[in-house]
Amino acid sequence: MKKIASFLLFFTLSTFLVRAQSALEGAWMHQSGDVITVLLFQDGYYVSASYTSTAFKETNGGPYTVDGSKIAVKQEFNSARKELADENIAFSIKNDELTTETDNKTYKRIDDGEAPLAGVWKITGRLQNGKIEEIHSTGTRKTLKVLTGSRFQWFAIDPASNFFSGTGGGTYTFENGKYTENIEFFSRDASRVGASLSFDDHLEDGKWHHTGLSSRGDKIYEVWGKVQ
């Protein structure tokens, strides 16, 4: 009986944690004056970005889990700090509003993280000399892109040294093989804010094939794989 009771307790707690984490999935927004802060929770990864219509402010993120009423974040990058610090963010959710009790901010839900391209993606290949060449990563530097149901953010980082190279994000649509990004912030070049970039994209064997012109007008063919 003790074994059964222990199993039921473990099952109940596990179910609760899964439901709590699922409730966070997607995108949330808070606005104070002209400063917008967007939180993305997707497939176990968290990222936050703050910006105005004319300037990028800061960003941070990393893998997360839910521990009771707290979001435990293992930071992989933070553009505002020289040293990384894991976070435990007290939170509550009610009526599609997320309140982070640590800083007493309330975020409104934008989407629930459900879409064909929703996930955490890492570039795995590029078209070179007429064929797709795999990108073999060495070291800890990486570029990731998080997509929820309607929002995206990419970031180039090195978690080992808290090196932050750049980020950009905003809203996106994906319909009939056409993927379009609407840029709301770009840390390296604010002049790109407001631009819309369209690509011919498709999913093939779990890979995201991304083709078109970059923000600088260069031809690209990239292959992205989901981070597990």
C-alpha cells in the first residue's frame, strides 16, 4: 500500500507540474509607458525581451522548469549582466494573465504556443555550392530561434562565457509555404525595425527549410532542426 501511495503522490505531483508548465507555453506581453516586454515559453525554453518602438533594451533566457509556484530558469544569456544568475520567478496565472510576483508585473497572453513552426530551433545546415552542407558546431557558441504561435526571437550567444552577440524578434505568420517575419526589435541595427521579410519555407522530415533573402538582401537557404 505504501508503494501505491508513493506512486500516486509522485504521479499527482508530476501531473501538476506538467500542467503548470503547459499553462505557461506561448507568448505573453506587458507594456509600461513605451517599453514593451515579451516573454516566450516554448518547449522548455524561456526568453524575455524588452524594447520600445525605437530602441532595444535588454534580453535574457535559458531552459526553464516549473517548481510549484515558481519558474526556475537556468540562464544561458543575459544582455544586461556580466555574470549569469539562475532565477526563481514566483508566478500565478488567472484569466489569461500571467503575474510575476517577484516584480509584480502582469502579462497578457498573446498565444498558446500552438503552431506548425512552434518550437526552439537551431541552425543545422546551409546551401553551399548547390548542396546542403551540415553545420558542425564546436564549442558552446550557438544561434537559436524560439517560435511560439505568433511570436519569434532569435539570439546568438555563448553560455559558457555569457557572450551575447545579438538578437531580434517580433511577430510572424506561416501560411501556404510563405513565412513572414515582422521585426519589432533588432539589437544590432534599429533601422531594421518595422521591416517585413518573407521567405519560401517548408517542413521536411522534422527540419525547417528556410529560403529567401536576408535583411541585408543576401540569398539564403538555411536548414533548422528542433532543439530537444
